[in-house]
Amino acid sequence: MAYQKLKEANDKFAFEEFKKDADRGHRICQFQIAMMYENGIGTEKNLEKAFEYYEKAANQGCAISQNALGFMYDYGTGTAKNPEKAFEYYQKAADQGYARGQFNLGCMYRDGIGTAKNSEKAFEYFQKSADQGCAGAQFKLGWMYRNGNRTEKNPEKAFEYFQKAADQGHVTAQFNLGCMYKDGIGTAKNSEKAFEYFQKSADQGYARGQFNLGYMYEEGTGTAKNSEKAFEYFQKSADQGYARPQFCLGCMYRDGIGTAQNKEKAFEYFQKSADQGNDNAQCNLGCMYRDGTGTAKNPEKALKYFQIGADQGYDIAQFYLGCMYRDGNGTEKNPEKALEYFQKAADQKNGCATLKKLAKTEIEKYSVSKSTIPSVIQISEKSVAVQIIQPIQPIDTNHQQQPQLKKKKQQ
């Protein structure tokens, strides 16, 4: 308590002293006062005042203030949002060699915000910033080399820049580096190294890193197989609202893998994942409603979720939907509709081979007798989870679905 009071007194004194020199026109003190207003240090937080002092310092050529002013225009903080003004001040900072200004300018050129989209210019400014050690820019260069944006694809260069950024703790670079080690892209395949970098990103709370770490524990890839650890990391990722680990948790609760079997919990996590459009979860939810597992039996709801999955092209959902129409379960019997969905399941290029076979058998039976469609052996509920886990591939921070908000620019 005493320390806190002393700190507050010191912050207030510092604010008063900096403000005197700031009001005399000292640009570094103007920047300092702007920072203190922005963060509520030594004074009440006041974003409009922060903007005012950043502007004073920026107009005197202070590069760090020019970048900060660009940031405020970019996000509408303390002033009206103005992408063109943001671009203007990022440019001023970049022209003075300020690495974060160069990075932010690269983002504006890449996305066509405040200026015309220009991949070459984006690459140029990311390169300038990366050469000064900016982790964000190093990551962006890695992404551009990986995907051939502005330059030819160069996995080795991509790996190099992801490594530079990852070494500075850039969480998405750590995750992408793990993916490259896992698949042997730009470097020799190394499951242990993949595990190491997924662990680094997971330790920073990155949902995709946590998911892939859970996958590696579940499969015993790069580490000893450990279903309890897999469950733990799927849980961490699922708690951030991420659909794929929610689906995996549903499977683990349903089958009692890595945790005690709990059908109600399985239903809960399938529901969460299904609500985000995961077709595996939608199909499993349909099975639980159909069979009354973890919830009350409800054929109509089962039909609904099979339909949703089928509409997304999921072959197992299409097959089950065919069975529902064939048997009049949750709907009236409709042999034509049954045939339609059996055909869709059979036509899936990358679908389950066993399921294709069963669907084709149903189609053949229908051709013999168009009046009825005989019963067929049901695929077990558990087999719906054949596609339970696939590791996530590299991702650019600006296109990820990571639940928590990440700002692309750097202040």
C-alpha cells in the first residue's frame, strides 16, 4: 500500500514536471505527456489530450510521436478515424527510419488502407522494418515468402523470417514455425521441434498453438502420447471459444478419453462447436439427438443437424440424412430424398471409403425396388469422429479466427 502511494506521488510529480517542459515546446516531453495521458499515469486518462500532445511532438518531427499519431488516426482513438491521415503520419515516421512506422506503413500498403493497395511497397517497408529487428515485420516477410505474395514462394526464406520473429517471442511466428517443422516445409521435418514451438505459442495463450499441442499429445507425435495432456490443451483452446477443440472435447467426454466419460458434457461441447459451424460437431449432435445420448431423444432436431452438416458437404451427415428420410425418422418417409442424400455421400471425392460403400449399396437396392428402401447397417456413433483431429496449418495474424482481438499495427 505504501509503495503504491509513493509510486502514485512520483508519477504525479513526473507528470507535472514533464508538462511544464512540454508546454514550453519540448517535443520529447510532449511525447512523454501524451503517453501519460494515454495510459492514465500521473493524471486521469484522457485520449483527446494524448492526441493533442502527440500531434504537437509529431509536428516537430518526433518520429515515435508521428507513428503514435498515425495509430490514433488509424483506430479512431482520441480523434475521428482517418485512414488517409494515419497513412500520412506512418509515412513521416517511416521516412525517418522508425521501424514501427515502416511496419505500419507496410500494413497499409498491403491492405490498401489510406492508400492504393501495393504489395511491392508493402514488401519494401516490411523488409526495411525487419532489417531493424521488428518481429512483426519479420513475421510478415515470412508469410509473404511462404505464400508467394509479391515474391516467388521461398519456404526456406519463410522459415528464416519466422525463426527471427519466433526468437523474439512472436506468438504466431512460433506457431507457424511449429507447422513448418511438423510438415518439413522450408526445413527438415522434426516432430520434436514442432512440439517445442507449439508449446511456446501455447504458453502464451495462443488457441491454435494449444490445439496443435493437444493434437501432438493425443497422437504421440514429437512427445509421448498423453490423453490427459491432450484433454488439458484442448480445454485451454476451447475456453477461448475455438470450435475445433470444442468438438474434440466433445469426443473425449463421449468416449471417456483423457477424462471421465460424460455424455452430457459431450453434448454441451458438440453444441458449442456446432453453433460455430463445425460440420463434425453438427453430425455428432445429430447422432446424440437421434439416439437420446446426453440429451432427450429428438428426431426432429437430429434431422435438423444432419441437414446442416449435409448442406456443408459433409458425407457422414449426408448419409445419416438419407437414413432419416429412408426410415421416416424425424420426418415423413421420402425414398427420393433418401436416394438424393445417399448419392451425395457416395459422390464425395475424399469421403470415408466405408461410408461410400454403404451409400452405394443403398443406391443399388433402390434401383431394384423404387417403392421402398431397405434398412442398412448403421455406422456407429463413434465412427463419426473418424476426422476427429487434424492439426491446423500456418496462419497470417490478419486472417486468423483467434477469438481474442489482436491489433495489427504497432504503436
